[in-house]
Amino acid sequence: MFRLRAICPFSWRVFHFRPFSCETLIRQMDKCTDEEQVFDLIEKNKAIFSEKQVGYAFNILWQFQKQKTSLFKSVECIRDHPQFLTLYNLTTNKMEFMNDDNLVNVLYITQHFAVEAHDPLVEALVTEAWRRLERFDINVLSKFSSCLADQHLNFSPLMGKIADIVNRKLETIQDLRSLSVLMVSISSLISQRFQDQLVNKTELLFDTIDSSQVNIARRIVQFLRNIKYSYYPLLERCNKVFLSHVNHLDLESISKILSLYHFLQFHSFEFVLMAKKRLTEMIPQFDHPASFVKLFVALGPMAGPEEKKQLESTILLMSEELTSQQALAVMGAMEEMESRNSRLIKKIASILHKHLDDYKPVELLKITKALIFLHFQSKELFVKLKELLHSYLKISVKPSEISSLVCAISMLPSPHLDEVGISRIEAVLPQCDLNDLNGFATSILRWIQYDCMHLDSTGKQLKLLQKLDHYGHQSLQKCNNLNLLWEELKSLKGDWFAQSLLEETIATLQRLVDEINYMNVAGIASFISRTNCLSTLLLDRIASVVLQQIEKIHPFSVLAIILPFSILNYDPPQRNEFFGTCIQHLNSYLTLLDPLMLVFLGFSLATLEYFPEDLLKTIFNIKFLDRLDSQLELLCSSLNRRVQFRLMELNRAVCLECPEYQIPWFHDRFCQQHYNKDIGSMNGAQQQISKMLAEILGGINCVKASVLTPYYHMIDFECILDKRKKPLPYGSHNITLGKLPEMHWESNTQIVGSRLPPGAERIALEFLDLRAFCTNIPHLKGKSAMKKRHLEILGYRVIQIPHFEWNSMALSTKDARMDYLRERIFGEDKKYSRK
């Protein structure tokens, strides 16, 4: 028959009733306009379908699906079609004859048609692919790894085999698209060394890709997120790709990129600003809950007042259609937005309440945190939440999960942990890392505080805290790898850590000081900044690494490196060379850094009496300040206020310490608003000092409390001595106290002027509490030292009264304190003189 067909090819054209024509099946499938036509061809020609045609049928069906708007619904229709079973059976029979590319492509499409991973066909395709694994080219291998990742087989032996192949063939790989897919797939299994090799290879190949390859750039950022590595050179290059195509990015892409940046703590003001504009334009485009929730989560935290109002009103209208996970996502976004929409909060809380049984322990913690932050009150919801948390706690065995449950319970009204809960904590303590221990300690301290307020016994909680201390110290003493230690330290905070483990942690860092290098130096410096603990050994090592390896350190890391020196008021041995090297390294990036980062950097350097002219001219520039205003609109209220205050402090420092730069003072109105709201009140020690000063100086009219200076430094007490060291009462001498020019002040706080009688001196007395000093030694921190410099420039003699002197045994009586103040004000005494 086949011989006859070969001899008389044209005679077959007239037999249209035959299932096969001279046009190949592939050409016929190309002419199909919908899935039904493809399935019709499959039905008529199933007896003669080849393995190549089977693969092509899958391809055509998938192309139709990608054109659909409602993908999931279409997928169900295809998967449940009677002829899909025919194609399924054809695949089962033909797979061993398929070429590698066809085999893996069929697996890929089959999974996208929602065929389960445990389906016999999917299992057979995976098995066949595993058998051929070593001969796969890089493109086929990358697609296969993606299929395994979709099946959640990231930790499987098969994925390990793929990682091994990539490791062996890495030098010959030249396709970054395929490599980026593989990097994401194998990221959970690879060593630190292999991670570094992949990062280096990616840098080498990055210039070979077209700048339009957004997906490649996104996968690279995803890989960095998976390995928890904020590698700025690659992030910066990927960011440029995103910026150049932001107008073509869809909601899914923008949402994903913002999420990755947030995790990696990578700040790109330009991308966020452009993403906000793009997302705002999308608000009217989405009327389906799934899409609008994604938009709400991405845009909400950076939206302006009008956009927030629009988002909240729209999500409220859709609220009845929200799933449990969508409601959880909305509540989390509302927490970030600091929402005060009580109607929406109540509605989303009711949805969470309805689905409370469906949430995992870590999700219950998120719900608890959000509800508490948003000041939501519901006895019924909190009772059910507490019951669920306790029931999970009884069966949970994972330390991180138990820590989340205990944390959530401690945040609820009337927190209580029974014997079962305490025993669960004790059982997992040997398995806990520092983060888990810190979480337990924070929760237990809440219970102790609650029980003390209600006069309940705290004995069991205190014993548990002692055990936490023991395991925390044990963990630190056993640590012999700085990078592993840093992974645990970078998110640690809270009273327990500061009081119980800080000293041991610093000792451990000092023991591992030689492991500080260009890769971890910024992280270690950032941690030291948070501790307020001065270790000259660690800071000198940081400075040394920077001086030796500055070319390997990205400019984005410079602020984190400088910060501990600024906060702790410490100059390394090669001070000028160290700061000069840092600033020189930054100069080419001044226009690329986020505005708020430049403000923080400028202030940190000013604290250290370092005023690089190029940096200051960049900051105090109309265009820069406009950019900063735009960024402030994207920030939460607390960070917004902090940035504005730092800019004011930098402006003040430059005006006072570098008048030659001729940078104007432009923060009068800001300061008036700030100090009108927050004049503050005196603490116990300040009240004692106030009364004693009145006695020593000859009356209450000879001392002023809570005085505002020019440039708005607030000082605790001020007095004036004439040239014979005699106190001058206020109002009886020819000096200007009153108000600064063109200022309107309605509080009782005095704003001092600058004119004094000849020979008189103005004295500022400052009580310095714990916050003014390093936690481990009585060393004055940067901001207090800068304030002293500024007051001296303004003409004050500054007397600082440290808390450890005022509260010492030597000054335990009133007479001793009076003598102390007299000596400080009227005469020099070596014991108390300040540097």
C-alpha cells in the first residue's frame, strides 16, 4: 500500500473521506483557528499520529490558551475534553520515541493544562526525562528543571542531579536565559561557593542579552532573593532593564519585582516612582478580585491619599467575593498602609474570622499582628483566634512554628500560656536558633509584664527566660562561622537580646573578626549600629577591610559602613583616609542613590565632622530636594518624619560648622511646627537639677528650662554668668532673649538670642541619660557630641551631666549634688571636667 502511494501520489487527492491527505497533519494543525478543530484532527487521525505530531498538537493547544484572558477556565475545558484523553494516550505510547526537546515540552504543557504531578503520564514523562538527563542540552535541561520546580521538587535527588550537571558544564554555558531558569530551580541545593560561581557567570553573560529581556533580569533577582544575597552590581544592572521597560510591565511583573526588592532591601526610588505611576493607571482596568487584590497589595503602601481612598473603596465593594488568602493579603497591605478605614478593617476582619480555621500558624501570626496594629477590637474573633493558636501549639513540633504561635498568643488581650504551652517551648529549645530564642523571649517578657500588672506569679516564666539565656549563650559560644552567625543576627532586636546576649554576641564577633571581608562588612557594620555597643576592634577591622578592598564594595553599601562610626562617635586610626576613600567611591553614584539615602549619609558624616562639598552641593540643590519631596510621598508616616528631621539636622550642621559653603537655613517653619507639637516634659533627674540650680544661682529667675537656641537645639537648662561669675537674673540686663526674626511663638519655651553684656557667658546644662552613651562603656555617642559642638559655636559653655555620675554613690546626697553643680558651673574640677 505504501509502495502504491509512493508511485501514485496525486491519486490520493480525490479521496477526501480518508483521514489523511497529502497536506501533513502539522500543516493542517497550523490552519486551525480554535481548539475544537485541533481535537477534531486528533480524533480523525489518531491511528497515524507520530510522536512529532503529538508534540505539535500540544504546542498548538498551548498557543491558543496563551491568547485567552481567562486562562484557568480554558485550561479546565481543554483538560476535560474527550479528545484530550486521546492525546494523553497517544503521548503515553509515543514518548519513548520523542526527541528530548519534544519530550520535555510535552511535560511542560501537560503541567500547564493542570494535569496533577501524581498523574501516571506526568510521572512517566519525568521518569523518561530522568533517564536521558545527561544528554540534555542546556535549553532542554532548564525547561525540565522548571517543570520539577512547578511540582515542588526543588529538594529532590533529581534536582540535585541537575545542579551537578550545571556545576560541571558551567564554563561552557553561554545562554543566560537558560542559565537564569536553572539558577532559580537549583538555588535551594547549592553551596556558597557554587552560588558565587553562578553570580560571577551571570555578570559575564549579562552584556550578551538584549536589554528587553525583562524575564531574564527578573529571574536573576529571584535567584538572589532565593540565596538571600543583595548583590548590588547585578541588582543595579537588572534594575536598569526594568526601568527601561517599566511602561510595558504588567501588574504581575511589577508586583513581583517590588516584592523581591523589598526582601533584598534594594532601594530604587526611580523604579518605585515609575511603578507607582504605572500601577495608578491600572486602577480602573481591574474589576476581578484576584487582580485587584494584587494591585491593592502592590500600590497601597506607596499610594497617595486619593489613590488610597480609591483602592479602599473599590476593595470594599469586592469584599464579599474575596477568598481567605486574598483577605489575608489585603489585611497585610492595610497594615503597611497604616489604614484607618474602620469600615474596611471591620469587613476584612469578618472575612478572616469566617476562614480562621483554614489558616496556617504563621498566617495566624500575621493576622494577629495586623489586627493589633490596626486597633481592631472583637472579643469573639480574639477568643476563637486564641483557641486556634493553643490547639496548634499542642501538636506543633517545628521551632519556628511554635515561636510564631507563642508570639501570636502573647499579643492577644489577656495573654496566658498554660503548662502544655510552656512544655512545648522547653521541648524545642535545643533545636532553636537565635531568632527563635529571641521570639520566645519577647513573648515571655510580654507575659511577665501582663502578669505583674495583674499581680500574678511569674516564677515559671522567669525560669523559662533563664533557659533561653543558657541556650542563647551556648549557641554563640559554639559558633565558628561569621556568615552563618550574621544570618541569625541581622533581624535580631528587642530587650532580651540587648540585655542577655549582646555582650556574648560582641565577644563572638571579636573572636571571628578575621572573617570580616568585603562581602559581609556592610552587614556587620549595620548590626553594630543597632547595638549601640562600641568595639574598637570590630570598627578598626571594618575600616581596614574598606581601605584594602574598597573596589570590591558597592557604593550602595557605604552608608551602612559609615553608620556605626557616626552613631558611636568613633574615629578609626586612619580617619581621613577612611572617610575620604568612602566618599571618593561614592562620588560617581551621587545622582543614582536614593534621595533619602543621601540625606542619611550626609547627616552621618556631619556627625563625624566630615563635610564633603560635592555631597552637600548635591543634597542642597533644588532638583534634589524636588526628588526628595517625591520620594517622601511614597514613605510611611514614621519614615517620612525621620527623613525630614535628618535633613533639618544636616542643614543645621552645615550652617553652623561650614558657613563658607553658603548653604541657607530653610527649616524655620518645620522646626516651629515640630516644637509646637512636642516641647516635652522633664524627667525626675531634670526636676531635681532644676530645683538645685534655682538654689545655687539665687532664684528661679536665674535659670531657664527647656530653652530653644537659634537653629532649634533644645537644651535642658540655661543660665548666664557675668564676668565676675555672678548669675544674672533674666529680664534685668541688656540682652535679647525673645524671638528669632519673623517667628511667631505661642508656647512658654524661650528662644535665646545672641547678645550678652561684656564679659558674660551663657551656660547650657544638659542631663545625659542612657541614650547619650554607648551601651558597654561611658563613651558619648555621635549626636550628643555634635550637639555640644553646635552649642559651643553658638556661644555656650556646655556642661554635660552624665546619668552615671548624677546617680553614683558619690552623689547620693543632696549636698554632694549641690557641690557637684557648683563645681561644674563656677569652677574647674578635674574630677568632673568634660572633654
